[in-house]
Amino acid sequence: MPFARVSLLKGKPPGYRKAILDSLYQAMRESFAVPEDDRFMIVEEYEKSNFD
């Protein structure tokens, strides 16, 4: 089971997060032969001050 952790600036809309996770999942399926429906991803959101 592949695992991915995505860190983003806080406040991104749900569609933005979904697009990132869908794209990441598709890339893992194509590159590493990840089985269909084998998704384990976490999105962590941080304040801008944590990226300075």
C-alpha cells in the first residue's frame, strides 16, 4: 500500500486538494503499478508563517 503525505498552505479550496490527490494517485498508478482503489493519502495544511 503506497502512502503519500501532501503539505499545503491553509485555506485551499476542496477542489484544489482533490485535484492534487487525484493527480498524485494517477501518477503513482502509472509509475509504480499501484492497484486501483489503493489510496492512502494525507493532506496537512499549515499557516503561511510555517513556510517562512
